Amino acid sequence: MTTDQSTMTTAANPTFPMDAQSIANFLNQISAIQAHVARTTVNPMQDPASPYFIHPSESLGNPLIPVKLNASNYSSWSRGMLLALKSKNKLKFIDGSIVKPDELDPLFEAWKKCNTYLVSWITVSLSPEISGSVIWNNNASDLWKELKRRYYQGDKFRVAELQEELFQLRQGDATITAYYTKLQSIWEDLNNFRPIPECTHCEQSCTCGLSVMREFRREDYTTRFLRGLND
């Protein structure tokens, strides 16, 4: 068989095997088409697993937590709000993971609706004085950052106050449960002000200095708890 005849036979035979690179390219094209179809056919606002999903029962005017932010309770307020927003899969809207898309982007309307809900939820959980000062901020991420900048008292004076309160605390007439709860509240505030960074280099278990710091902190908490107990 001549070269020309072999070429014609190959072209006419649809089952002629492709090389590995051709197969890989073909599969990549199929995956890209499937991903595009999925993006264009599935409405993220109707997918419960999507951060853009808003449950039909959600309300703009109902506060997520009973605590209202004032000038001295940012730590407890922010923790409550973060837990509430996490339960609704909305943290990415305030930590900067999901940014405002272009107005021509198919997700723009979904983002705008979610952002409106978040701004409302944050605003209704503020004291009247604070709410009036941020009323013109219509971006949930910017609003969250502004509140943290103003009221997060992560300085040495607040830390010193918490440490003094921790060392002075004793069980006294309180039950062990009440005593431990009070200690736990102080520990959480201290952790918020002086958090130990998450390890990003150790693959399975942390073996660097951060794990040692965490162990020292746990030992300090245990010792403080035992020393404050009644005889």
C-alpha cells in the first residue's frame, strides 16, 4: 500500500486510534463544554450549596443575632455575626473572597441581592448611633472592614485589662460551670485580640513553632483554671 493510500484509509476509518495527547485535548474540550453548560444552566441563587443562595424565608429586617454593636462589645458582636453568616454560607461576601462583579457579568444581579441582604443584616444589628454613621456604606465587605477599623480595640491596653481580669478571677461563690464559662469568655476575647496564626506549611499535622505556642497557651489556660478553684 502506498503512502497516499494509507492516508486515505486512515481518514476514512473513524475508529483509527488517536495518540495520547489528542485524547487528552479532546477530554479537556469536553470538560470545558460541560463546565460552561453547567454555569449557564444552573442559577446560583437556586443552588443551596452556592453562597449566592437566599432562602425564601430570609428577611431583610430581621437581625441575625440578639446582640447590638456598641462602642465596647465589638468582640462578642463580631463573633456572633461571623457564626451567623457562616451558617448562611455568606462569609465570602465580607472577607473579600467574592468581589463585586462587572455589571455585564451574569452573576452581578445575584451579587447585588446578596450584598443588599448582608448590608441590611449588619445594619439592623448596630446601635442607633453607629447605624447612623455608616448608613451611606452600601458594600457589605467595606462596611464590615469599617466597623472593625473603628471598634476593634486590639491594643495593648485592652489586652492588659483582660489579662488582669483573668489573673484576678476566682471561683468564689460561683459554680464550677459558671466559673469556667467566665474564664472561657476571657480566653476567647484574648484569642481574638492576640490570635495564633494558622499554619500554612505543615501538610497534615503542625510541627513548627506555632504548635508549640498553642500548647503553651493551652497549658496556661489549664493552670489558670486550676489555680482559681476553691480549695
